Amino acid sequence: MLIKISHILYLSSFILLTLLFSNNNNTGYALGQISDNLVEQNNSTELKIQDLFSQTSKSVVQITIIDPLSNAQQGLGSGFLYDKDGHIITNNHVVTFNQGNNNYLVTFSNGNSYQAKLIGHDPYSDLAVLKLSDPIDIVLSPIPLGNSSSLRVGDTVAAIGNPFGLSGSLTVGIVSGLGRLLPSIDDSNSPFSQFALNFNIPDIIQTDAAINPGNSGGPLLNLKGEVIGINSAIYSNTGVNAGIGFAVPSNTVKKVVQSIISSGKYLHPYLGVVGMDITPQLAKIFGLKESKGFLITDITPGSPAEKSGKLQKGTITYNQRGEIIDSDGDIIVAIDDKQVRKIDDILTYLEREKEVGDTVTLKILRNNQIEKVEVVLGPRGSEESSVLQQYDKKPVPKQDDFLAQCYQFLPKSLCDLLR
């Protein structure tokens, strides 16, 4: 009887092994799927806030900007370790004081400080990369980048940084908005604190996690311990947290930072149209059922839009009360068959999906007819060249050095009095 039972057990084992290995492809897939599922479960494990802080804070740094001439501290910000080569990610506006000609001191949470050099920066995404230049005597533990496109409003997030110089500070909140367009700012009194730029940054994450001066450049983390944004700005009338903060999404960081490390810069895909979103007034004038689309009122000289030769800029006429009474011109209603409700949709699509040299198809409403226009995207010009396109640069009069400097910074009428 014992022999029979052993035979049965042997036969059962043989049958089981035969079933497992009779089809290597299916078995490999099944085993691989089990393994992938285990990895996915591990990757999706959410940490407690305390564990999140202890796991990531050692790789969040304080960045001190020092004037090389006076050796005085000129600014303070945050950043985090990107890789084991010692690259540090932070904000462009943190490091570009004095046009980036500074000394940078990077301090880790354990108090160790190291000199760093500026590898490159990109004002159009407010990102910059430093690299530790001193011999490193600590183990470098980079914080992984997450997928910002998977975020949902209501997701819990945490910000780690150095608000007001208080190193290693943690705040917790939620994602309170997605796909924001960080407004262009020329006014130093603007409520968008820590930010004074002449362009818009699309696809921004909005959060209510407390962000204050000094948090700039620090990571916004999900509960897996991944960076899903770089804290960049706050909306405030006082200069301190008012419950609305903004972060550059990690998917933008992935594209821009790698390019900065390899070439020192990032080329943003650029269209070159200026205009305004369709309002109810404009929709009525154009006979549209809905207030959707972007009216082209100007085309930047030398831009891809101008080079296409197929787009027409329009005009807007106002009455004495400032109300729109008439308008004409092309209205962009879709880009690559994706509906355009406002300019945010165009900018976000270009940043997320396109690169310099790609061709986009614009669906244009012109004279009540839909037309398609193809445009090859070019690189966005430098901030300086953008300014020069808007204003004629007048030569400085040939005066002595004092007068020459005067003409650069003061109105001509005042400087003429010194002649």
C-alpha cells in the first residue's frame, strides 16, 4: 500500500511539472506576470508620512547662493539629489541671481556642505541643474521621479524644503488643481511670489501644501516617495503661504533636466502666435455656439507660425466702454485633432507631446470655414531675443562712460541734462 501511495505522489508531481513546463512561453509569461504584479504591488505601496520623510529628507538639500565678489549670501533655496553622479535639481530663479555667476553651497540634512557648479538652466520651465564639485564623503541616494500625468485632484502630496532657511521642513497637503498655466508676470507687486517671468509655464500642479520662500526648488512628493513636482511659486498677497502653491510637473522635469545635463540647455517647441481666448463676446461676433478656441491677433516675426505663411492675424475693435464690438482673424480650434478651448491647451500639448522639428496640424476657423494648416515647430528664442523683438534697441550715445551708463538705466531726457 505504501508503494502505491508513493507512486501516486510521484505521478502527481510529474503531471504538475509537465503542465508547468509543457508550454515555456505561457509559463514564462505567467511566472513573469506574477513577478511583475509583486513589483507593481511593492511600487504602489504608500508610505506613512513619517516614513516618507525619513526616506527622502536625506536627499533634499539647502542651496546657498554666494556672491563671489563680496562673499555675501545673496539667496537661499532648496533642491534634491537627482542621480549618483551628484546632480542637483532646483529652480532657475533660485540660481540665476547675477546671471548665474555665483558660488553655490549645497548642504545636506546631516550638515555636510559641498561646493557645486551650475551645469545649465532653463527659464521657460524654471528648472536648473547643479553638480557637486567637492569630493563626496557620503552615500548619495537619489530620489526617483514619478509620473505626474497619473496625478488626480485630491491626491495627498508632501513638500520638503527650507522655508525661511528652516532646513528639513515638511508640509503635507493635496493636489488642488492640475494643468494650470503659471501667469506671465512683469509686476514686482504681483501676488505670484518668488516668480517674475515674461512667459507662461504650462501644465503646472497646484497644491495646498504650505510652500514659503526658501521652498523653491524642493521636491513635491507622492506617498510612494517619488518626486512628482518641483515647488516653484506661491500665490500670495503677503509673500507667505496662502494655501495655493505651484510645482513644475515631474514629466516636464524628466525631459528638461536630461537635456540640460547633456547639452546645458533645453529647446522648447514653439509656435509663435499671440492672441486671446474666445470670450462670450467674441463667440457672438464670430457666430460660434460655444466660447472655445484661440484668436490669433499677432504672429511673432521669424517664428514657425510666420514661416508657414499660412496663418492670418486678426484685429479686435473696442468701444469707449472697453467692450469688444468687432473682430476678425484666424481662430485655432484644434491642434493635431485635439480640441483647443484656450491657449493653455496649445501650450500644454506642445510641452507634453512635441519636440523641436515636429510638425503640428492646426485646425483653423477662417471666414466661417474650417481649414487645416501645418506648421513645423521651432525652438523658442532666448528671453533676450524675445525682448528685442518687442522693442527697438537704440544705440547708446557716444558719450563718456558716466553718460553711457546713464543712458542705459535712465530716461534720455534726464541724461541729456548732464551733457
